[in-house]
Amino acid sequence: MTARCPACGTFAAVSDRFCEECGRQLGIQRIALPPTAAPTANSDNTRPTSLVRPAVATVQRYTGTTLTYDSEAAPACEGCGGENFDADGFCLVCGQRGPEHDRFEADLGSVALVTDRGNVHAHNEDAVAVAVLESSNPGTPPALVIAVCDGVSTSEDPQAASGTAARTGVDACLTALAAGNPAEDSVMAGLSAAAQAVRDIGGEGRSPSCTYVGAVVQFDESGGAHLTIANVGDSRAYWLQTGPEGSQRLTLDDSLAQAMVDTGALDAEGAMDSPHAHVLTRWLGADGEPEPWSDNCVRTLHAREPGVLLLCSDGLWNYLADSPALAEIATGDAPMPAARALVDYALAAGGKDNITVALIPVPFSEQPGEAP
């Protein structure tokens, strides 16, 4: 019995885990943004010839705006003037490493991803990773696993922390799901593995740190989805619907602001106006707890009506935290342009932090660009 690789169409045996032609992992569609840092370039700043990268998804440079923010012109290759680069940042014409991109996007149909450096930071310290499990039933994957992480800027090498946590969390969650574990246990397996992985890259006085929000989305045949969320820090998840009701925030921040609200010291607005509002009380890192999550870090929701699941870093909700206001943009267009619009809103409002947005439409959207 054979099947076709969804990336290149090559026939493969059912037992094959990878396509022999293009290297695609069969049965799972994956992507992580920003792309993994490329290996050290050759002495002439070109790509090492030994590098082999499986084809997983097209990473597109941001080329337009949806609100009033005007992005800078796309940087050209200093070697040949080319404007097309691969996912690892090397020029597709001459192979020279290109300048750092301000924005990366990916539209997998079932999820739209945008991560942006913002207007102030020199580097993007956010990260997002996602895996879509392909099903034998066309149009209905059994699950989607995703993680969004925000590197703590005051720590050493926050990019390493966020990238490691997002990728490790998704991989561990997938492994747990494959072993038959329920979604609640699987999302916690992802969080636990991410926390340990970030601790492992620390040492010798270094403690890269980040936040984490991960989700398992299990679509059902009725057009709904079971959402299972786990978080540490202040990256958030929202369930958003059209209309004045139904939209809600699914996560609680591990922050001083949330602690002041919980104790009744201040209301939400007053707490966010506090000069120490964004001080984290829990985070992933060697200088944090081995198990940094709270007892109520896992939330579940059975979404029975159309809407979108939003995962984001605080670079978005710093400027737009209200669920109905987020829903107005997130549900006003197809997922990819809606994700761009949310990022552009934060940029136009100041863009003082990195901004990452992931939108998962419910019901499941099989083709990129489809509205929920």
C-alpha cells in the first residue's frame, strides 16, 4: 500500500516516516518561526554545502500592510542585490547570508502565523512553532499542536530560550498525543519538556528565559473543536467570535499585575498602569522553578460555534487586550490577513516589543486564505 507525499507528490510506503525525495516528514506538517538559526556560514559568507533542510512550508517575507503602518523596503542581498531568501536567511541567487528580516509569515490553512521584530527591538526574541497532523479523512486533521514563546529581554540569549521552548514543547506534545495520552496530559508534557530544555541551555551564570503558551486543538466532525491550553508567563490565548458575546481570554498571566488583581489590591486597569505590571512571577529558565507552572495553568474549551483561537505574545495585547476588540479584527477577514492586521495594529500603536500572532480558525480551514 502506498501514499503520496503532500509536499512533492512522490509515492511513499505507509510505513515511511519521511519522503525520500524531499525529506518531508509524512503525516505531520511543521513550521517554526523565526526559522532556526542557520549554521555558521563559510568564509565567504555563503551557505555550507552540507546543509540539508526538509521542505515544510513556504516562509514569506512581509510585503504589504493592512492598516496604516508602512514597513521598510525589503532588504536586498549585499552580494548580488537579490530579494529572495530561503527560510534560513541565505540568498537564493548567490547563497550569501542576507540581512535580518523584520517579519516572517506562514499560512498553513489550519493556522496563520505572523511574527514581527517591532519598531524598537534590534532582534525578534519571540518564537512560534506548530505541527498539523494530517488525517486520512480529507479536511479534518485529528489535531493541531502549537506553542508561542516570548524571550525575556533582560535574560541572556532570550532568542535561544524562546526558540528552544517552542520547538521542544510542540515535539513533546506530539509524542504524548501519539502515545495515546489525553490532551490535558499532552499539553503539560509539552510545557514540562520546554521548561527542562530551556534550563538545559543555561549554565555558567547564563539563564536564558522565556514565557510559554501552548495549545492542542482537536477538530471534530460537527465543525467544532476541543481546545486545551497551558501557559507560563504572560503570553496569552483567546477564543474569539463575531458579535458582542462569546469572546474570552483563556489564560491567566503569571505577572505582578495579575497578582495585584487576584489579591484585590487593584482592578485590572489600575494593575496594568503600575510601573511593575509586566514583572513576571513565573517563567521558563534556569533561574526559575523546575516546575514553574501554576496549579491552574491548563484551561479547556469545547468550541461549538465558528470562531478563531488566538495565541499571542504581549507585544500584541499590550496595545489591544480586550477580547471583543481583538475579535473585531481577528474575525473580520480570513486568518492570514486578520493576523497581519492584528500585528499592524500593534505596530501602528507603538510596536515597542516583538509581536507574534497565531490564528487557528474553527471550523477547520483546509486551504490558505479561507475565512472561518
